Amino acid sequence: MSQNQIYLFEIFLWVVSIMLVRGNDVRGWQLVIIALAGFYLALTPIGNAVVAVVNMLVMMA
């Protein structure tokens, strides 16, 4: 997958997530899980920072 395809996929995930939240089908914490899944799946450059933060939070728990 090229970087452009990854960014398009991320945009798609965000749009779907926002539509679900606006339709009251999911709660806020579920939006966070959907967004994290998108970052893990696409692994955009910012994804590495998100992975590091999530790993740090898991290690603290």
C-alpha cells in the first residue's frame, strides 16, 4: 500500500466513525477504539507515536 492509499483509507475510517457517532450508534470510547484500529492498521507516520503512547499507557496499567 502506498502512503496515498493509506491516507485515503484513514480518511474513510474517520468518516465512517464520525457518521456512527453522529447517528448515536456508538459511544465516544468506541470512536477512540475505531480510530486506534485505523492507526494500527494503516501505520501512518503518526501511527508510530500513537502506538508508543498506547504501549506506555498499557504498561502503566
